[in-house]
Amino acid sequence: MNGLLDPLPWLILLPLAWASLAFLLGPGRGGRLALAGLAGQLALALWLARRLIEGGPVSHAVGGWGAPLGIDLYADGLSAVMLLLTQAVALPLAFYARAYFAQGVGQFWPLAGFLLAAMNALFLAADLFNLYVTLELLGLAAVGLVALGGGAEPSRAALRYLVVSLAASGAYLLGVALIYGSYGT
């Protein structure tokens, strides 16, 4: 399918776009933009689920470069369910967060957008290394969200989360290297 009409890359690009715009708008802004972006993400996830029901699993070579040089995205029934669940939970949470953070709290909207982009990429990753990369991005966005409250306690919690996350991702990367070493692929 034409890359412009394929929902797979847009499920990652759309949250990155609205998160970047929310960052440019400044701290505490971007709630409306996030709601519009999340509605678009839900529509894309529904579109993808419909395509999967009609034609089975789909894949997309990002930039036209397939594996092993490029990044392949892959969607099947499980990834569609996870994408739908993520968007369906994130949209009402964004309504709540917009009211909760009415006075504005730091860079919540950009971090939330980057977190959602990483989650969507995680569900669409077609190989173990890209799964590792998305787990790293997810962890970094989550650490930023934990530290967002400011003060000593959130900073301590974010640092603990970062250390545990880095240790776990190091173990995961070692496992990926062992699998690649054993099977040569």
C-alpha cells in the first residue's frame, strides 16, 4: 500500500507531531492539540483493525528500506487490539489530565505524546532490536513523566525507575545479542 495511506507509520508519526507542537507551544499548553491527536490516533487504530479483519496481517518498510537495513513495522490481530486499547484508554485520560493540569504543569503533553508514540512503535515493532529501541524510548518518556512533579521525592523515584529500567534493558539487549549470535539473524 502507498506509504501515505498506510496507518502503520502514522500511528507513530502523529503522536510525535502533536507532542513536538505541544513542546513548541510551551509548558502547560497543548491539551487541545493532544485531544485532537489522540482522536486521530484512535481513528487510525480503528482503520488498521478494519484492514486487518479484511486482509490479514500487514507490514510496512519505513522509508522503503526493509530489514536488515531498515525498520519494518508489522501489525497483526494482537497488535491491533493493543493499539486500540492504548488509544481508547489514553483519550479519556487526556480529558481528565486536561482538567487536572488546568494550571499547567511542566511539559506533560510533550512527554505524554512521546510515551504514546513509543508504545505504538512497541506494538508495531517487527524485530527484537526495534523492540529494544522502543522499550528504551518508552522508559525515557516514563522517567520524564515521573520526575515531572518536581521536588525531591519525584526526582528520587524517577532516578530509581531509570536505574532499574536501564538494568532491565541491558539484560534484554544481552538476550537479543545472544539470540542474534545463536541464529545469525
